[in-house]
Amino acid sequence: MAKKKQQKLRTNCKSESKFNTGARRIEEASRAVAETVKLCKPKVVSIYPIMPQTSGLRTIMEFSSLESLNVEVVRTESAYSAISAAIGASAAGVRTYTVASSQGLKLMSEMLFVAAGMRLPIVMMVDNRALPAPANIGNDHSDSISERDAGWIQIYVESSQEAVDRVIQLFKISEQTLIPSMLCMDGFVLTQAYENVEMPSQEQVNSFLPEAGMLCRLSSGKLLNKGFIAPPESYMQIKKHQQESILNSVKTIKNIEEDFANKFKRKWRIIEDYKTEDAEEVLVCMGTVCGTARELINELRQKGKKAGMIKVSLFRPFPKNEISKSISQCKKMKNLIVLDRAVSFGNSGPLYLELKDALFGSKINIHGYIAGLGGRDITKKHLEKAFNLSEERWLI
Amino acid sequence: MKKGDFARKQSFKQSCNNENSSLTEIKIHGKDGQGVVIAGQLLAIAAFHDGKYSQAFPSFYFEGKDLLAASSIRISDRPINLREQVYNQDYEIFLDPESIQLYETIKGPRKKTAVNNKREIRNCTAKDINKKAVEIFGRPIVNTLLLGVFAAYTKLITLDSLLKAAEERFRENEELIIKNKRAIREAYTQEENG
């Protein structure tokens, strides 16, 4: 037994030295994110495994056995306890990380509001997965999108590289704004995908991310109460303040993106335009489908069809001004096509509704499509249908 | 489907093939639990060590044994943005002799295929490697053996990078590294020597 343990530690140390090289590598996305989280040095990681975030967890378990890191990994009996443990740890003022997916995120739902209300800078990786019933493990955005009102920052990523870079940014964003944040990755399509990724080095992360430290934290020496009862007068003021902070956080997020680009030489934008200057049809989408859309747009342009894309990374807070500005720069646009990977039952796609809201009063033709639910692959054919303004709203 | 629709679809297919001329797409079929996912990962890692961009991701209908699983792999000289599953594969690998009958109906532009099977199939290299798998692993796990066959047959990836990939992928378990490297090497040399 002791021998086995020793061997495990040895392999861990071996992998540690390998992890710190800061070079271009091929890695599973969820593992790459977990290794980047390690570089961010969280003090508490609370976890409850649920498919498909298990491979990320395995990495976390591996690095938790390294004494030098001094990280407390809390293995809880349910997702609810995982977020509760994260709230406790974050309230004590340490950097905290957790992971969730599908039903696990739904079980956390109550506590998500608590974390946001208590202004705790927890960072969570969400592996987007469909919700039952019927049971399904495939990817769609319905789990995290339906938590959009919880008061968390939500960023949807397109590639492993973006996920790795964004997780570093999110620790800084959350700690500066005191708003918890979700890194939403498409389950299986991205989280289980092996692809080339440039891993940041410990020095780079150290120079970008300061040590975690909160002014207002629970400790045994000082009496303090967080998230306690509030009468109507103060409750509403607190909520107003919360709303103002999350709306203002867009500015902070943009500044941190800029700062990140200077240090790491990789730029990610909350709203990214792709060949929109002369585009007649512009697609708006989130997540991994943006990659497929890029390829299709190149092909359509070769055939003479002027297509473009606006990639939305930041879904909460929704950057209304930025997206309106992007759309107003598409001078030749005839149709705006919005692709959703989730449904708001009884209405239409959530991103479509956001766009409608952001463009209220303008005369732009907006078409909403729903695709890729429950792991259904979104192919170029589906996207081409949307570009051709198909009458079917569900691209099955 | 309308007539014009079909023509458009065909021209679209051609334009895809022309544009991504450097892109090679591979699909691995099998049952879940046979090592479909790991085989895909090994191919992607090996291609990376050959100095290329690569991508591999699994798709299955559900977790559990005896359910169909597939792995989509892309290898290219430039960064890969495309994230749909592989449909127009250049190469196919079947880990399970039963599944080829299911997929024989799929008519993709199939160039070369590696199959774990006794009977010869047109345009395929069929190898009965179950016996060897039992000899090395103690049970019929054929994924690394078939990758060795595939590498020798297609020369798409080099033996060295495939061995390196096995070392990297199984870095947590030394026993697995030794066994899988042996499997890859033996299958590769056997295929090369005919």
C-alpha cells in the first residue's frame, strides 16, 4: 500500500515538473483547465463528480496530494454541499474553485443566489450538459443559461485555449468585482476534446493574478455576519447595489481582457466580430459552434455569399452596448440570425430574446434558430440552413 | 429532396474537400468500453508530435457497455476550428467486427480502413488481433494494436510519435505504458513485414 502511494506521489511530482513548462501542448480541455486552475493557486476546491466534468476532477485530485500547493480539496456528498463548502471557504477569504454540470448545477441553484448575494468571488467551471427528462448526457446550454438570473458572471468559450485563458481572467474578474463567475464549456464537444493548447507558465500567472485577499471576511477574531436577514428597506438597496455592480463589471472585464492580452499576447473579446464589415447575413452564437461557423463562413464567401459572425462570449452581464455597437458597424447587413443551444420553454431561445432586447426599436430583421440540444451535433449543414433563412426554427 | 437542392449539396461537398485540402479526417467506431475514445486521443497526440495540429473528441449515445461509440479525429497543418463530428472521413477504424456491418451502409469517401476482423473486406486491412490482445493484455483490448496496424498501413503518423503518445496518455500507469508500447510496436512491425 505504502509503495503504491509512493509511486503515485512520484508520478505526481513528475507530472508537476512537466506541467510547469509553459509550452505548446496537446491536452484534454477539462484537464488543461484544471492544470491552469492549479497555477492560480486556489486554497479550497470543493468537488462532487458528475459526468462530463470527471476528468477535470481527476486532475484536481492529483494535484491535491502535492504538499507544496497547500490546497484543501473538499469531497462532498452532493453538488449542493459542494457549492455550500465553496461559499464557506470563500466567505473566509480564500480563493475558491468548484465545478458543476447539468443536474448538479440545478441542485446548486439555491446556493448560487446565496453566493452572488453574499458577493463571494467563487469561480466555477460548468460543463454544459442537457437537462432531463428524458435523461441525456449530451451537450447543450440549458443548464447554465437557466441560471442566468442568479447574479453570476457567465462566459461561454469556444476552444481549449480560450477556456485556459478565461479561467485565469475569471479569478481576477471575480475578485475585483466580488461577483462569482461561471466558465461555461460545451460538454464532450469541448471538455473531452484533445487539442493543441498553449499552457501559461507559473511566472506568467503570478505576474497577472495577485494573491487573493478580501477586506471583508469571516474570521474567529472579529465578529461579522454575512448574508443575514435583511428587512425590506435594506434588502432592496442591497439588491440594487448588486445589480449596479454586475452591470458595471463589463468595464472591469474589458480592462482585464486588455491587461491579459498585453501579458499573454492572446486577445479574447466579450464580443468578437468575424468578417462582418461587408456581411449581408450575420450569425450570432455562443460556444464551440463559433468554430464551425468560422469554417462555413469562409466557404460561403468563396462561393460569393457574404456571411459574417458575431461571437458572444459574455452572456451575463449581457453587454448590450457592445453588441449594439458591433451590429451598427455591419453597414450592409440585411438579416441577423441568432443561434441558440437552449430553449426558454413557452418563449424562444434565450440569446434571441437578449438580442431582441438589445436591439429594441431598430428595424433589423432578426431570425432565431434553435439547434444542438442534448448533444445533437451542429453541423455546417445546419448552419447553412440558418444562413439561408430556413422557415424551420428548429434545426434538427 | 428537390433536384436543385441535391446539386447544391454536391457542389458544397466538393468545395469543402478542396478548401481543406490539408485536413485529414478519421473516424473510429466501436462499442463503448473498447477504447474508442483513448484510440482517438492517441492518434491526436501522435499527430501533434509529428508537428501537426490535431483534434479528437468522442461521441456516444450513452454511457455504458455495449453501446455504440465513435471518435472523431482531425489532423491539419493549420489550426482547426471545425467542431462538428467527422462525417466525410478519409480513414476509418473499426474496433469491433460487428460494427462494420452497421457502418457498411455509410457511403463516405473512404480511402483506407483498418478493421479488427477475420475476413478480408474490400479497401480494408483486416487483422484478426484478438488473440494477440489476449496475449498482451489478458483480455481483448485491441485499440492500440489496431493503431499500430493503422500507422503502418497508412503512414499517416509515425511509429515514434505513436509510442510517445502512449507514453504520454498512460503517464499515470507504468504497466499500461509497457504493454501498450509493446502492442503498438508488434502490430506495426508485423504489418510492415506483411
